[in-house]
Amino acid sequence: MARRLNPVQHRHHHTRPWVAGGISCAIFSLMVGCAGQPQGEPPLNDRPAEAQTAPASPADESTAVASALEPIPSPADALAAASRTMQARARRLVAPADPVAVDLYTLNPTCEGYQIEPIQVPRPQSMETTVGLILAEQAIADLVLSGYRASYDLERKTTTIDIRVARTSGRGLRSLSLCEQKALLGSLRETLINQPDWNIDAVTFTDRGNALVL
């Protein structure tokens, strides 16, 4: 007679599949998280964003193009200007054959007034010589002059000086500061007006024939 076992003894204890799968996924996630995150580094969400270079604005590009197009002063022009300055100052030390005294008005260091310096120039073309001396002795940065022309209106007692700026000059006459205007144009005006023998009441300036308004 076969022995019949109690059904309770044949009941197997099985782990539910979804529980085992969940445990495995949790263990795998912990392992991957520890391996993928280096020790000592902050979480990805807490890391600062990398610095990015801002693209150049149109205004910056325009400034760069304008700077590239600006005329570059020629070393030959600068050397010629320095030579003219030295020659003009050296001429003060040479007594002309038929001299005449002229009071040269130059801007003082404080840019507030003019100081008078008596010089000797040749009597013939004394006014043209004086104007040439003043222009040659100017040392304004990046301004290179190539020459000038002077004309005199006897009826109006007015002298017009046409100043020529070199094509390669880094600056023009309209870019002069107030002190630079006084040093160049003011010195010419004061010198010419204050010479009684020249009978000049007014001085006007032009830039290659165009009226110079500063």
C-alpha cells in the first residue's frame, strides 16, 4: 500500500521573479553609479558651466576694419619733419644779411597764453619766413605737414594760410585738440597780427583750399 505524503511537505518555496529582478537592478545601478562617478568630484548637476567665448559683435568688427584702413605714417615723412624742425631751430642761430626783428609768439607750457621770443629773419619775405619757422617747429604727434601757401588781401588786411597735410599723415587738422590748435594756429595768428610793419588785422586758415573751421 503506497504511502501518501502530506501535501504540505511537498510545497516548494519559490522567490517571486519580479522581486529578484528588482534587487538585481538595484545592485547593478549602485555598481554603475560608483564606477561612473570619480571620487572627490561634485555631481554633474553641481558642476559649473564651461566658459564660452562670446562672438564678436558687428561694432567690434567695424572698429577693427576701420583701424586697418587708417593711413600708416611713413617713416620717411616723420624723418623729414624732424629734419625740418632741426633746420628751423638752427636758422635762429644764424644772423641774416639784412635782418629784421620779429616777435615770435609761442604757446606756454600751461596752454593758457603765449610767450614772446624775439628772433631775426631776413627782411625780404620776412612774413613768409616767419610762417615757415612756426610750422616747421611744431611737434604734434602723428601730424605731418607737407607745406603751406600764404596770401595777403591788402584791402581787408587779411592773411590766408593754406596748410597742406601730407597724404600719409596719421592725423588731420580737424583732429587737433584745443591746446594743439593754440600751438599751431594760435601761434601763427598772434605772431602775424602783432607785427606792426605787416599791417595784418585778421588771419584765416584753409586745409588744401577748404575753409578750416575748428
